[in-house]
Amino acid sequence: MDNPFIIKPYKSKELFCDREQELKLMLSNCLNYTDMTLISQRRLGKTGLIMRLFDEIKENHTNISTIYIDILASRQIDDFIKLLAEGAIRTFKPKTSIGDKFMSLIKSLRPQLSFDNITGEPQLQLTYNTAKEKEYTLRGLFEFLDQQGTHIVIAIDEFQQIREYPEENMEALLRTYIQHTHNLTFIFSGSKKHLMTDIFINEKKPFYSSTTFVSLDKISSASYFSFIKRLFTQSERNISDDAINFILEWTCRHTYYTQQLCHTIFANGDSTIDTDTVKDACNQLLNQGEYTYLQYRQMLTPKQWNFLIAVAKEGIVSKATSAEFLSKYKLGTPSTVTRLIDSLREKGLLNDNLRIDGTSYSINDVFLSHWLERL
């Protein structure tokens, strides 16, 4: 039997855990043409939720089309245009009404279009003579999609990447083109919360107050417990309640790491799973990750590395600049720690958890945190 604990974003709703309230909210937003911003910690399931939403739309709302693009690897407006066009081609395939019209539009741009020999995915190359041609093409793509007389939901994953583009007016361009559409609904998803927040909440930025927010928290213990129990039982594996509770505690109910640990336990093939079985899998994962963790040490300054160790040993740090915390781990001054927090957050190693009573910090990679605890 295939391993039911998938570590890729999405396979089917049967292998997708919970998120019923978030799914209901996002579907309602789509049906009501409400643009939304989806944010959470890294690897907490944003992409999987988008895929689950698109699956629901495909199954029950066939009048709506969906386009998904991940712009994390993009570096400039050219890449964004390419990804958007390829996403549209995947949705509106050739020899369909919209697909044929879209291909005619693309051909007018003098492209080089090919298809990957293995995946069959479209690969597009467009050439431009001036920056204005790029802007004209981007606007033309949005206008074309908007004019097809059908509702289209466009999800742009890792949207904060536009902040890395050399084109300083990218946010203003996108906001200008998007605000004039009528048949398009946008989902802006991102894992760098401080950047996503600045894009959509900073009143000086073009996207200020233009979307509703959907924030993902961790899945409840009860829901995840039932999910894990069901998948192991369906595969004729006997897992104890204590073992499941240990899994959820050790992974902090963080979606990716919970899935990864369960995936490893299942792959190891034991028909009866107790707490010791789970601990063996935990050690297995930490040993497998050790080379990567040692590379982190080479990439970071001694102060950054020591600060990560301090956070790992605490688990969650709510008063990072307090005299007690600084003294306990010999971290220096509050200003030094503030700089360390900013740099590690920017590197994607540190997560900030906003709460009513302040901000707390934890290490994004749960397995790295457990490995650091041992030092």
C-alpha cells in the first residue's frame, strides 16, 4: 500500500487533514470575488490548502477556472510574465475555446513555446526590446483573462518574492492592473510574514487594504490525532494512543514535520507502533538531517548560531531581550539580539509568532530545533 502520509503539498482530500473552516472561508471569498492574502509559518500547509480549495472548486463549482503559479524562483518581471502565461496554458489547454484564443495572443508576442518531454508542462520564452513592452504584455495577460466571460481564481504563491525584483514599480504595476479586473479573484500567499504584512498592511504601499486576510494556525490536536489514527488503521497498522500523542508533541503539530515523521514511521514498516518506535524514527530523521544542520553552522556567524541554540533550548522565547534570557545564554545586549532576530528571520530560520501580549520566537525547522537542543 502507498504511504498515505504525503510530504508533498497535496494529493487528495482523503489524505488532507482538516482545514475545514479555512477552506469554507476561502471558498466563500472566491464565490464572492473577494481577493485574499494567505499567510502562515513556513511549511504549515498554505500550498496544500490552495490545492485543496482548487480541488473543491473543480468538483463542485465547474463554472470557475483556477490558475496556480509559484513565483519563489522568479527574479524579475520577465519571469513573472512567463509563469503567469504558463499557468494559463496549463488551465486553458489548446483546442479549447479560451485555450485557442490564448495561444493566438501568445503567438502575437513572438514566443518560443515548447513542452517538457517528461512532464508535458509548457515552457515559454518571451523576448522584449524595452521595459514598456514587458509592462504592456503583463497588462495584456490580465486583460485577456478578465475578458473571457468566466470567473478565474489566480493563486500567486510566495508573493513576497516581488520585493526582490529589480523593477521598483512591480507592486504598483500589479495593483494597477489587478484593481481594474472584474472576473478575476486573487489569492496572494506567502511564507515571509513580515514582508507579506508590509505589502498588504502598510498604508504607504500600493496593495494596502486591498484584500481580506486568511491566517493559518496549527491543526488542532484532536483533528490531527483522528487523522493519524485513521490512516494507520486503514493500512492495517496498529499505533498506540501514546505514540500519536508523542508525535504531535514532538513535531509541535507543525504540518510538514508531523507528516514527515508519520511518513518515516510508515515507511519503516512496523505493524505495531508504540512510543519507542516513534522515538527511533525521530532519531533517524535527526541523523539524516545532520549534514544540512552542520552546513547551517558554516553559513551563520557564531552569534547567530548561539542564538539559535538558545531559542532551541527554550522552545519558544517570548522575551528575547530580557536580562534573564540574555544572561542565561550570554547573548550580549538587547540591540545585538534585535539584529540577530532580524537577520535570522530574513534567512527563514526564525519564526515570529504575533500574540496579543507581544511577539514570541521559535525555530522554523522543528527537526533542526530538536537537533540543536542536544548541543
